[in-house]
Amino acid sequence: MTTRREMMKTVALSALALPMLSQTGWAAPLSSMNELRKEFDIPPVPDADDPDFWSRIRDQFMLRKDEVFFNTGTMGAMPRVVVARMTEHLHVAASNLAEWDYVADGDMMSGYFPYEGIRTKAAKLMNVDMSELSLTENVTMAMSFVCMGLQLSKGDEVITSDQEHPGGKSSWQAREKRDGIIYREMKISKPAHSPQQVFADIVVNSFTKKTKVLVLSHVISGSGAILPVKEICAEARKRGIFTVIDGAQAFGMIPLDIHDIGCDAYVGCFHKWVLAPSGNGFLFIRKDRAPEISTTIASSQWDNHVDEGFRFTQRGTGSLTLLHGLEAALDFTNEIGQDKILARIKFLGKYLRDELRKLPKVKMYSPSDENMCAGITVYNVDGWTGPKLQELMWNRDKLRPRSSSDIHGLRHSTHIYNSIAEIDRCLKIIREIAV
């Protein structure tokens, strides 16, 4: 097992291997992806026709071989190139600080510059215009920007589901207490087995004449259910309801076309399924609705309505190193191909669900309709609790799915660093206790 001291020594030695960066001046660009791989001894992404493609992809990650990580729904594992890029930038920033003169390129800190290159790369993957996309610290911040910036009056109703993450709903509860808006949770089926059922729960049974805002997860964190947000947003728009979709579990796990969804705002993050470092989130506001959202964290761009995305990106001094890590994660996605990644995530998730459904003592909390599922699988075994199953998985075979108080059993997240063989190790344990 690698000790903390050994790990820090490795990082330090890697940084010392970059002397040319401190000699060429602050304005010197960071290494290209190919140069970065060579400098940090990272293997290239395998060719698409390589028969060992996915096992070679596993080598792109620093995860220890004797442990298996199935908790991407909380935090994704960063690829080696992401860690290398951040290490490189930290070294450049620490070495060349005196040469920095606060020029417009913003290569020292985040929070003051538009970072159009990073925003463009992210926007392309979700089919939005760069000017509609803001870089935030996380989903909670993005949701708070929308909640606190919307013009709402006492008695205006905001509805959401009874299965939302606290980071998605707490700002609305706070505003209810502060301003007297009505916050209401609608009950949706658990698990949700069909899009029609969800549509009826939300649209048919929950919208009222007082409803001004709908807040809804694209993918339910506690079940993995993909909700029919496009159809729901269309009905909400007919009624003049402002729609905010929480995509924390969506971007990087399922195909995402925000313009096609037709929502007014969409919040998400990069640190889960896109495999960027934590501290990276995003906010989309539709171009024609963005002027309606007041600025809540104001810096010099607080009234910039030419680039609305910059208005919410600028929030004071932050870590540019994290943004460089985000860009490396986006580049990594493009190197492999987003479609290929999404297909692999779905393939592994379906394999796990298909095998679990064969076991009579396993209760599934993920939808029975595979069109509503992707990389998240939630289940339990009769006579077991989630925490006990999590403990069993770890103690028996160093397998790390997640259990928590807000889900019924175990949540498995399958990503490109996982394999059929690793899933089979989990299934072996479940079969032993589900008899």
C-alpha cells in the first residue's frame, strides 16, 4: 500500500521533472496532452480497434489494483492526465509567480476571466452556446444562483420531487423561510418504472395555477431513474412555469442535449461522471431567460448581459488549477469519444442489473425499464441493510459501492475504469447471501 509520504514524494518528483516551464517565463503555454503524457510517463489512449481497449483504459487511472471503486455517483476517479495537468500548473504557478503581471490571460487564478476555451469545450458536449454556460464551484452553487436570482413573490409556488438531493432543494427551502414563497414536494413513484408514470405524478397531479417554478432531477440519485424531463418541461412551458433541471448525475453518464430538453435552466457538475477534480460545476440558463436572473455574487461582470455565462462565472478569486484539471478531463473525454464512454457505462450497468434481477431475494430500486437506466444501480438483499452490505463488500473483497441513509440499500456506479470481472466479484458475494 502506498503511504501518504510516498505519494507526496511522487508528486513532488513529478513537479521537479518540469524545469523548462520555470525557465521559459509565465506566458509559456502548458504542455500539450501528448507532451504531458510523455513527461509523466502516462500511456496513450489505446486505438479503438485494440482488443484490450477497456483494460488499457483502466491503466489511465491511478486507482489501486487491489481495490474496486463503484462510487462515481459521489465522486469520479480522476484520470492520470488530469492529476498531471494540475501538478504541472501548480508547479508553474509556484515557480513563476514574480513574472505574473495580472495580464488578461488569467493564468494565475480563476474567478475573473471568461475562460471561453473551457466553456466552449464543455458547451459542445451538452449542445449549448458557450455564452449560456457558466462555470461554478458545484451544483449547489449553481442552483443557488438560480433560486436567489429569480424574481418571486410571497405565495409563488415552487414544486420539486420528494427524491431530490439536499444540494438541489435546500436553497428553495431557505427562500421559503426568507421570502414566503411556497415550497412543495410532490410524491413520485419509488422506484419509477415508466416515463408515463413519472409524467402523471408530476404534470397531471402536481401543477397548480400558483406554480411558478419546477425543480427536478434529470437522474434520481437514489435510484438511477432517468426522468422524462423533455416532456415535462414542454408541459411546464405551456403553463409559464420556469423549469430548473438538476443534472448532477446526468452529464457524463447519459447523452445530454440541453437545448433539446427545452428547460430554462440546467445545473450540473464535472466531478462525478466527467472525472474532473471536485470544485467544478456548471450552470446553463437559456439565452432569452438569463436577463431575468439577478446576480447574487457580484464582481465587475455582475451586469454583463452580452456574455451571461461570464456574469455567473466571475465570482472572485478561485483555483485556476482546478479549471486546468477540468479542461484535461474534457480533453480525456474527447480522446476516447463521449459516445463510446456512455455506451460502456450503460453496458456495465445493464449487466449488473440483469444478473441481480435473477436473484429472488434481491429487491431492485432502479427502474425495470432499461430505457430509464444507465450507470447507477440501486438494490438491497432481504434481511440486510445498506451499511451492512457496504461493509461486507469492503471487508470481503475491497469493493466500494455506496450506502447512505437516503437510499434503500447499495448504489453501484459503473464507469469506464470498471470491468465485468469486477462486477462478477460483487455478484459472487450477493449470490452467497441471497439464498
